Amino acid sequence: MKLTLHEIAKVVGAKNDVTAYKDVALNQIEFDSRKITAGDLFLPLKGARDGHDFIQTAFDNGAIATFTEKELPADQAHILVDDTLEAFQELAAYYLEKTGVDVIAVTGSNGKTTTKDMIHDILATTYRTYKTQGNYNNEIGLPYTALHMPDDTEKIVLEMGQDHMGDIHLLSNLAKPKTAVVTLIGEAHLEFFGSRDKIAQGKMQMQDGMPDGSLLLVPCDPIVDPFLPSNLEVVRFGDGAELTVSELTEYKDHLTFSTKFLDGQVTLPVTGKYNATNAMVAAYVAKHLGVTEENILSALANLQLTKNRTEWKKAANGADILSDVYNANPTAMKLVLETFSAIPKNEGGKKIAVLADMKELGEQSVQLHTQMILSLTPDAIDTVIFYGEDIAELSQLASQMFPLGHVYYFKKTPDEDQFDAMVKQIKESLGEYDQILLKGSNSMNLAKVVQELQAKD
């Protein structure tokens, strides 16, 4: 981070006179006092605890100065502001502009982390590239990412998350991306938005901070049509668009596909048509930014994705586990069920799907769970195990469609949790040649089921 104390104070409009302090270069900015090392700037934020309570700890750990909303003794180097979070965001916006780094932004109800990873890996073949780490994609994580990028970064790929209306507006105006992707409009956080139209409106606020003429890729979904900008280069992708996947072939652990703007066939070490679409979009972004086709195809063939996102694992008994337990919404569940259904069965094996509640769907939750019946067929999946509360009606529908003894339901309500009974049934049902899919919201703890299946008794 190439910034000095006086420079930062000027950028954020410090309310105190910092000229009494030496204008030193600062190392990093940290909001966790435990991560402070010599030469850092401390950022006290208000959360479950007020970060101001840890200012002295930060100094003890080597902080050279601190932001603060409260008056401090003159002998403690500080930058006094009205709001430390807003100052943090202003500083990040300034730093992105000062460094001249090329900003690529990604948002969407599904696929944003995967697409971010893909774009990063392809660009890294040609440019010094940095990306959002972990889930640092909100009003704190994004500026943190910007201020922590290596000094020689040429391209930065920023993931933007949305929990409420206005989140993307804030992040887009902070980052001012010249290239951006909206991966998909699904039902994530429907509880807070009320409708997919509102979700689309929120996602399309990506355009708000983009300079005129910038490239914006959006899905070929009529729901975004009312929000399309006139001042940007808009490219649509997906079924019915010019930019689309063709000749898709899915295997258990990889897939191949073609697309018009690439001469060669793409090989991807993951499954799912949705991942093919994400890869196509990432490739288009990279080609737009000057990466050769040879580097694009090589990067995608050697892709390393974030863990717990549609990941194949091995059970202790030899069965194949398709773990997709990081999060869930109806679109994501539908897509992974389509992929799981399309994959050929192992010789002598069967397919089992374990589906758990999807959270934050609001009043439509039960209805949206029930619609998953359209993605379940006894021809492709032998046994389905349901776990949760809102998923109960779906289990009843499935029991009418699947043969007797091939559908199981286990409760997870405020009064009763049948988790252990579910795990016992899964282990009894799972043979060594079987394939099993686990999909549900993170809070449903299916990751623990995966661990149980992998553990050797």
C-alpha cells in the first residue's frame, strides 16, 4: 500500500491537524487489532464490538497510527473522521484511481465467485492480477481487497455481493469498473428484496459507477431488459443470445464445450452447464482485455476453483460425493440437479440426492422449494433424502413420484432436529459404487455430512 499518513488524512478530510505527526509511509490497513504488525494503520469499525475499544491493543502490536471517530491523546498518531467505514471506502476509491489498476467486477445470484476465479486465472497468464479473497465482497471486504492488492497489480477482479438494495450501487461507485459481469439473476436473498425484479434492479446497479463505453456482460434474461444502460457496451449471453455455449458434453469430473469467439474447444475440470457459461463469460472478458486464445484455453483446462462449490470427493466406502454445500437457492439447486442427473451412473451403482432447506427466501420459501420437483426424476436419481422444514412439502410430492422406500424426510425445526438419523440413513443407503449429491444452505450443516461420509470408522 503506497500511501503516507498525511496523504491519507487529506483524502478522507481529517478533522484534526496531522502535520504534528511525521509523514511516514504506511504498511497495511487492518480492522482486526490482532493482525496489526509494525507500521500498520488501524481501522476501528463498529460491529458486535466497537473497534475503538482495541485502539490501544493496535498500538501495542505496532500500529503507527489509527483512524478514529473519537478524540485521542495528541501523542497517539490518529486521523479523526466522522465515520471510519466511510473514510475507509473513500480511501479505497482514491487508491484504485491513484494506482490506475484496471478493475473488473463480478456480481450475480449464482456463479460470481467461480466466474471471478476464472477471470483471475485467465488474466494471470498475461498480467499481474489480484482478486477478492474469500468472501470479502461487501462494503468492508471490497475496500479491504483494493487496499491490500500488491503494489505492482495491473488487473484486479472484484467480487460484489448484494444483501440489500443499494449494495451494488455503493460498490460500483467505489470501484468504477471498466469491465463488469452480472452472472445470473436468481432468488438469493429474496427475503430482503421481495421479487426477482427487485433483485435484477439491484444487480444492474453495477452500471452506476462504470465509465461511459465500458463493457457490461449480462444474461439473456428478459427480467434485466428494463435496466439495460444506453451508455455502455452491453453484451448478452446464454440461451438465445449471440454469446452462447454449444457442443456441450458433460462427464463425471469435467466437461467440454465450444463457443463462437474461440476457435478451439474448451475443456473444463468441473461439471455443470452453468460452469460452462461462467467459463465462456470469463474467456470473453479475457479476450476483450488482450489475452491470447492459447492462454485462455490453457488457464481454463488447469482451473483451481474455491473449495466446497460443486466439488467431487470420495467417501470412505468408495462412493463418489458431489459436494455443493456452501450455499443454496432455487436456481443453484435446479442447476446442480440437472448436472447430477446428466452424469452417467457408475457401473453397478445408483444415484442419491440429499437436499436440505434453502434459506432467506421469505414468504415464498415453501413454494420455491416445492418447484424443485420439476428437477427430480426417478429415471435419473434413485433415492432422494430431504432435510429441513420448508422442504417438507417437496418431500411429500417426491414420495408420490418415486417408488416406495426411495424417498426419506428428516426434520430440522426449532423443536426437533433429526440430523443424526439422517446421517445414519445416508450411510445405510450409500453403496461403494454409488454417486451422492449434497445440496443445501450452509447453515443446514451438510458439510458435516460430507465429513462423516469421508471418515473411516
